Amino acid sequence: MGVKLVNITKVFPDPHHPGREVVAVRKVSIDVKEGEFVTFLGPSGCGKTTTLRIISGFEYPTEGEVWISGKLVNNDPPNKRDTSMVFQSYAIFPHLSVSQNIGFGLELKGLPKETIRAETERIMSVMNLTNLANRRPDQLSGGQQQRVALARAIINKPSVLLFDEPLSNLDAKLREQMRLEIRKIQRTFGITSIYVTHDQGEAMTVSDRIVVMNEGNIMQIGTPFEIYSRPLNRFVADFIGRVNFFEGTVTTVKEQGISVRFTHGVERDVDSCSRDFRPGEQVLVVVRPESLKLFSKGSDSKSTGSTVNKDSEGVSSKTGQAFLEGRIDKVVYLGSVCEYEIETGSEKPVLAVTHNPIEEGFFQPGDFVGIDFTPISAHALPQNG
């Protein structure tokens, strides 16, 4: 058994308008399975941290139920819930050594010294902290301090491990390293884990499932693949990674997918994600930048680099009709990928990403290109969704 939230709502007094209220979390329900790693993701003020604090017992719900390991814990304080929290600030004791910090929770439980020593050594060994056992926190790097905080939470063998933006104080490179470490450690111990972050890459790396929130509401719950590749609404599509939106009208509903006539007149098949669309319905087609295929349509400016004719599956630079045509306005070379902003005459430029440019070559500003995509790489949403 893991964690179950049933219609959780949290209302706070509005500090700026006496007598009014602010709904921080609205009818949130989710069932986190035992051993699962679930991340609450969303912009600042979306309700994700409030939800975590309700699970931990630092806040009580205005409405709804919190179940942990099959027990209703709505009115239980934090120390009566079988959870451990890893805080953003680490919260390790500066006057204690690494081993003393890790074993502190077992001391509070009154366990025998030999048991505390054995358990502390075991946890330190698993988490590569043995050689740091006698150091003080001020002698540790940020990543080492975070591992100590994590070890201190795990040693108590909680049913649920809670993470409150634990990597936000680390630099970018260390954050990437710690993501992988946290996921590896969680799998090693098999502890049900709930993680809060506003960092999309973090959520995609560590999670079995992601809960995307906005303005106190759950917008979508799904695996990282589902959240990124098949978002259920415009907010999720726009919040997770980068995306192109194209407006159109459904012309034909097929056994698998639909045909859409876009506002510039071209018709294409796209994935409907099993939604029930009707002919004539207005839709928004979502295409990620890396799913767009580019091919040369000629240039009226000289290129200083390698400009290639790119033929894509189902697209011919000689005979095929492009979905769109446009001019390369901006090129960002990042080594492993090349990013393009393409002016097509619409309000926003189209963003495309190609991989391995050192082998495939790349376009230059001013190049005229055709743009296309395969049906499986695009999917439709209701235009008001």
C-alpha cells in the first residue's frame, strides 16, 4: 500500500483581502502505488508544495482524505505518519558528524547503540558515504550534504519518502548527477516516493508517473512518455518542453487518427490519441520541434556552412508538397543538436531541432526550407482544450 489522496482541497485566508479565501488545492485525487516514484510538477503557486505538506502532515486538508499505508491520517501530526521528508535546505545538524546526522533518528527511537552503528554503516555503504563518516557538514559539498539528508531519511525505513524540491540549491551539473543518484537509491530501497519540483527535466528523469498541476488543479497524470508525447491539453503541452501548435479543422475521422485541414490549406493525417473528434471540429495539432522534418527549398543567400537537402520519411524535397515552407531566421548550434527558428508568415516562428549536425550538416540563416512531419509524431487536441 502507498499513498491515496481523495478529493483533497486546501483553502487559505487571502492575506491581501481580509474575509476572502484562496483555494490552493482543488479536488486532488491520486493513488500512489507501493514502491512507485511520483512527481508533482508545475509552475510556482500551482499547489504542488501544499499537496506535499498535506501528505506529510505539516498542513491539514480543508476537505478530502489522506491515506498512507491503508490508514486514514487526516488528523495525525507529522511524527505520527510513517513518512520522512528530504528538504530543500537539507536541514542537517552542523554540530554533528555525517554518521551522527544519519543515525540521529534511530537515537530518538531509543534503539541500542550497536544497532544504530550497524544500520548507519549499512546506509553509508550503500550511499557511498563511508569515507565521509567523521566529517562535519561544513566540510561537505552540496551534493554530499544532500546524500546525507537522504540517508538520514531512509535509515528510519519510512513507508513513504517525501522530497520538497531537494536539488534546487545545487548547480546544474550536480543537479543532473543527483537526479540519477536519487532514482537509483529509491529503486535500491523500493520506498514509495513523492517528489515536488518545477524542473521538467528533473521530473522526466526520476519519475514513474508525473502529476502536472496548475492553479490547484491536476491537469494530467501519466508516465514521462505520456506527459511529453501525448499531453491532454494545451497547458501540459506548452509547460513540458517546447512545442509547435498548428490550428486546423477535422475533415475525416479514420479508424486510427484523423485528417486535418490546416489554416494555410494543407491537409495532413495526425494521431487523435483515441479522442472522439467530429468532421468540422476545430483542433490544435501539437508537434514537438524534434519531430519536424526539414528539407532544402533553395536559398537566396550564401551559406558559410554545410547546407543539406534533407529527405524525410514520406517527404521528398523534389516532388513532395511540404506541410509548410519558410525561411531560416535563427540558428543555434549546440553540438549534438541544431535548433532553428523558421519564419513562415504566421504570428510565431516555427521551432525545429535536428540531431547530429556534424554528420548531417545544417542550414544557415536565410535558407528557404520545407517543413513536414509524420502522422505518428503529431496529435490533435480540442482547440479549447
